[in-house]
Amino acid sequence: MNKFYLIDKPLDVTSFDVIRILRKKLNTSKMWHTWTLDPLATGGLLVAVWNYTKLIPYFEKDTKEYIFTVNFDWISPSYDLWTQVDFISDDAKKNAEKSITREKIESLLKQKFTGTISQIPPKYSALKLWWKKALDKIRSWEEFEMKSREVIIKEVELLEYSYPSAKIRAVVSAWTYIRSIAYDLWELLWTWWYVTQLRRTKIWSLDISFSQNLDDFDKEKSFEIKELFKNKSFITLSNEVLEKINNWLQVVQKFDFPIWVDLFVYDGDTITNIVEYDGEKLSAKRKI
């Protein structure tokens, strides 16, 4: 039952709702997802089942691609349609329409939103502060501040623009908040804004075209593990060596393995262990 599934999460469904539905369909409770998507976001949600949940940390730093739409005529506390939206005046709209051009947006994206940038995550998020989600702190009327963090934007481009809407594609590092990108863009343009659509279209090399919907979910449509981890080193071990590894014993022996990298032990059907070789000895890192 060790599987990975890429689900196209629908609108107004939480990432945990996806897990809850799949638990019923697969008749197992041992599963989890990578990279939470907000209820108002759609797109790729990678779900690990059974012992493959232990492989989730090996995805955490991978890049994601998003396509999102920003409107420059109103604003909300959550930076999207989750909370109350306030419109700008008609006069302000007319001024914004004249001043915000396609060229200006493209220039700002290139100058301010490419490479390593600093951003402040939105308070309306699942980010945990002192073991509590920021969103839950807001619901409890707690006062707190979000600290800035460095993230990497590898690619960004303006796909479409017609005031008040701008459609943008971005390839970003882990822990990047798209709503914060839109907020920072708003500050530079001196106008109000909100995110109307947010869709995750790619996780590393997994394009949304390889996903499946919850309504017609097929449990046989899982990923071949070597394709999913094609940037990792797969090895096989003899039964004697594998027995020692399973008992967390180091194996002092010469192997023709890459050194100081995570090695995925593969038995022809599934990943059984993660090990590391230092050139002299093989050490267990994780039992799958």
C-alpha cells in the first residue's frame, strides 16, 4: 500500500479534507500530504500513503509553480476572498487604471521579484508560531507579528493584464507565499489588491496534467517511485547487508555508491530504507 498520488484539489476544500476523503476511498488512515494548499487555492496536492509518508521530508525543499490572478481594485485582510473585501473609490480606480501599465508590472516583477527576496507570510495562514497556527491566533484575538523570511523566486512572468486583473506565473522555493508576493506588488504600485485565483500547476517535475480528481479517483493511478524520485540514487543490497541496516548497524565495506548523499534502497518493488555511504561504511538513516 506504499503509494504516492497527485490530487487536483478543488476549490473550497481544505488539504485535510482531501486526506479525509482518500482515507475512506483507500480504507486506511496512514497517509498525509506535502505542502498545504489554502481552501481557496486549487491544484496539485501530493499525497503519500502508508510507509511512504516517511519520504515526505525528501520533497520539502522542492520548487512549485503557481498561476495566480491579482485584482488591483480592492483589498481584504487575508489578501484573498476568504475575508471581507473593501473596494477602492471610482476615482481611485480611474487613477490606478492609468498608472498601472503592463510595462510597469513586468518591470517590477523582474527587478523586485526575481531571485532571493525577503517576504512576510500572511497572518491568515497555517504557519505555526509557538506551536499554534497564525490563523488560530487571529481567531483567538491574539496580538502577534509575522517575521520576514528569505525565499527564492526562480521564474516569474506576467501572462495577462487588463485592469484591474493581472495573471502571473511563478516558480518558487518551499515556504513561499503567493499572497505575500501579491501584497508586496501592491505596495510598490500604491494601490489596493486581492488574489482572486490561485492554482498550483507543478510540484518539482510533477505537472498538474498527471493529477486526478477526487470524484473519479483511481487507486491504481499512482506514481512509479523511481520516476517520482528520479533525482535520487537508488541502490540494492544483499540480504546480509540489509539485515544489518535494518538493525541500525553500520556496514564497514567498500561499495560502488555515491558518498554523502541519501541512497534509496530499492527491492524492485518499493523503497525499504534510506542509507548513507561515507566511502568506508554504510549507515542507516531511515527505515521505510
